[in-house]
Amino acid sequence: MSTTGNRFRGRGALLFGGLGSIVGFLAFVEFTSGVLQGYYAPLLTDIARHLGVNDADVNWLEGSQLMLSALVVPALSKLGDQVGHRRVLVWSTMVTLAASIALVVAPVFWVFLVAWALQGFYVVWLPLEIALVYLRSADRPDSAVVTRRAAALLVGALETGAIAGALAAGALVGTMDIRAVLAIPAIVVGLCLVAIVLGVQETPGASAANFRIREFDLSGLAWVTSSLVLIMGALFVLRGTGVSPGHGGFWLAVVMLLAGAAALFRFVAVERAHPDPLIDVRMFTDPALWPVFATAGLFGVSVLGAQAPLSTFARTDPEVYGYGLGATGFQTSLIIGVYLISMVAGALLLPLVSRWATPRLALLFSSLAVAVGFALFLPFHESIGQAITNMVVVGLGSGALVASLPAAAAAAAPREQTGVATGLTNSVKTVGGAVASCIFGLALATTAFASAPEPATSGLATGGTAGSFSGYLTVWILCSATAVISAVVLLFVPKRAFA
């Protein structure tokens, strides 16, 4: 078996050995990542009906996946450095494929929730791919330029996949059974795994024998996992019991939150003492870096946490509940597609605005654009045209922030820690989105139907599971407020981060 595998990989090296060919295969991997990120958004209401849960519960899907993503990226990135980036890329893709298949056959919500969370292993693909390209081009004098160009191509493929995924899902959801619609991503991920096996070579010199379990920060991983699970679990308990102190579940949630905070403090102590920590927590106290991390966390609230509420609000029938857009799956996919296109436009416009003003002012304008876009939802939320207008404003600001925050972190960090700082920016953003998703799910569930007329008929088939209008107002207000706060925090980012 081993000899056959080596021969196969050798033939693959002869057929697909060039760096350009490898980048081409990696671009398909990122296209698949984009499909996974865009495909499900128009389907969230249909998924809720399929599983027999409230619209508010789909926020827990997003929250669980984002929380797992925050753990997966630093752990698997470090593992890739030890045993080989291609090897970890294959492993993570196999997990993603298994989870994508499980989503099709999941009989109940909790199984779907676990599979959805595990599908989040795809978030480590891009860091692994960039590391692969960098190390394979390290002996070239223009390796930095090659890596930047490859990264731009990969991100472009990701955005293309996200737009294609959203539009495809919207077009299919009204014509096929929901299980058949959910099977499409599994097929794409399967093709992605084949592309990696056939077209991507391992990092030079990498070997599974390089792994040293004693050197891997397992204790740090265990403590941060415990902390995040306890905090998310507390919010999930509150979702089921409400926030009334008179209920026993409330005090259980309080105990879990306190235990989560204690585990987090222990994690910080363990990381400070570890010679090669999973997360270098000292960077969070760096006066040049903490404003960038804080901005990223606040930005994650809107760019990641608000995706599910925006999708379910678009699908909510105003004739039944008195609010919502009553959009079809395809119309929802168009809203999401326009939003993604506006994000690309925002990223492309950032250099122009930076030259016209200054880089700091450009990011301030971007944060304020996100704040204004979500604030516009408060008076203007009654038509698809109004929603698209609001999301274009949000997308322009979000695209600029997505493009600029990692670069700002890299510039503000010491030269030997630029990669770590960039990765932490993404992790903090993900944690911000995960916590926001849970809070938004709680807001939409605990006040459900409080501000809307009773449905004409009841039952899941008629859509009697919408979130509350007051909950959606809470989402828009919090997204706008955190964007304003991030604009203020940007004033504390050092000048060198905008060089």
C-alpha cells in the first residue's frame, strides 16, 4: 500500500509538479470553500423547516461552526508546520466531506448541529495553502511577490465560489427536495478532495515523523476549548430557559459562564508559561496590536454573526407576521450575491480611498459604512430593494475591513511575529462572530412573536417558527453599535500599521 501510494504521488509530481499548476488546484479548493460559505445562507429558513426548529435556532449552527473554526485554525496550522501542510489539508478536507454528507442524512437538529460544526474544518484551507505556496517558492528571489499574487488568486476564487454558491442554492431550493439541495456541497467537496490528492504536492521536507506530541500545546488547546464550550453552553441553556433569575436554568447558565471565565484565565496562564504556545496571548497586551484585535472582534459581530438573521428575515412572510421581506430562496440568494459583490468592490476601492484620504481614515469610513448600513435597517426594512441598498452600504465597508485588517496586524506586529498576528486577527474575528451568533439566536428566540401578530395558522409547515421582530431590531442595533465602537478603536491603532 505504501509503495503504491508513493508511486502514485510520484506520478502526480510529474504531471502536476509546476507551482502554477499547484496554485490552480488550490484555487479550486478555495472555490469550494467559497461555495460552502455562500451556499447555505439562502437555505437557512428551509433548513429550519426541514429540521422542525425555529428560525432563531439556525444561529446556533453559525455559532457552533465559528467557534470550532476559532480552535481549528491555530491548532491545524501549527500541526501543518510540523507534519506537512498538504497532509493536514487532506485530513481537514476528509472531515469536511464527511460532515457535508452527514448534513444530507441528519435526522434531527442536534446531529445536524454537530455535522455543521465539523464542516467548519474548511476554514484552515487558506492558511495551509498560502504556507504551501510560500514554502514551495522559498528558493526563488521573488517568493514574496509570488505568494502575494497566489493569495490574491485564491481569495478571488473564494469570493467567486461564494457568489456562485449563493446563486446556485437560490435557484435549486424551489425545484428540488431539500436533501437533494444539501447534497450538492458534498459533491463539490468530494471533487475538491480529488483535486488535492492529484494536484497538490507536500511541503518539501515534511513528514509525519516530525510530529512531537510533547512539543504540541495540548494543555492550551484543552483549556481554550473548555472555556469556549462552557460559554457557548451557557448561552444555549439560556436559549431554552430564558433569562429570568427565577428559573433554575438561569443559575446553571451563570455557573457555566463563571466556569468558562475561569478556564479562560487558566488558559492565559498556561500559554504564558508554554515555550511554544498555541496562541501567543502576550500579543493581546501589545499596545500596537490590541486595537487591531479589538477591531477585528467587533467587526466579526456583523460580518459573521449577522448572516443567519439577515437570511431568515428575508424569508419571513410579512403577510403572516407583519414583518419580513417574504423573499423566495432565489431572491434571498440575489441579496446575498449583491452583498458579496459589494464586498469585493469595497476591497478594491480601499487603495483608492486610502490615497485620497489616509489609510486610517479609509478604515474609519469603512467602519462607519457598516454602522450606517445596519442602522438603515431600523427604518428601511419593508422591501427587497431597501434591504439590497442597506447591504450594499454594509458590503462596501465590510470588504475594505476584510482586506485591510490582516495587513494592519502584520504591519503593527514585530517582524518575527507577522504570521501569528495575522492568524490571530482572523481567530478573534471568528470568536466575535461566534459569540454574536449565539447572542442573536437568544434574542430572536426569547422574545419570539412578542411584537408580531399571531400567524393565521400554526405549525411548522406554515412557517410558524419565525424569530421575533424585536430580536431582529436587536441584531441591527448591535451590529451598528459595534461598528461605531470599532471606528473609535481604530483611532488607537499605531501609524506604522497603516504604512
